[in-house]
Amino acid sequence: MADERYRGGGTIGGKWGCALAAVVGLPLLGLAILVSALGDCIPEEPCNHDLEWSLILGALVISLAVGVAIRALINRFVERGAGDS
């Protein structure tokens, strides 16, 4: 009889990639928000809000790249290790 119980979704690489993307991305996003909050405009000068969005977008791109790279790297190691036995 087949065991049809749910055993959790995702691969080990996906779980580690997501965790490390959060570890890298949350401080970067916090820093981007802090920099944008501290960089308020003075009344005499026009404001440039493009910088804060580029910082947030950069933090998201970096965390996405870390997550995808770690996922692929760990899944490759697991597949290579499973193929040896």
C-alpha cells in the first residue's frame, strides 16, 4: 500500500535558498528604508525620490539572486550526492 501522507513541499535547496534570501534581504531592505527616511528633503531644494526606490529594488534583486543561486547550488550538490550511491 502506498504511503500518501504529506511530507512537506519543496526541495532542501529551495528551503535553504529562501532562508538565506531572507537573511540577506531583510537587513538590506531595512537599511534602504532607513537611508530613505534619513534622507528627507530640505524645503529649498527639490526632492529626488528615485534613489529610495532604486535602493529597495537593488535590495530585492540581491536577495533574489542569493536565493536562486543557493537553491541551485544545494540542489546540484544533493543530486550529485544521490547519483553516487
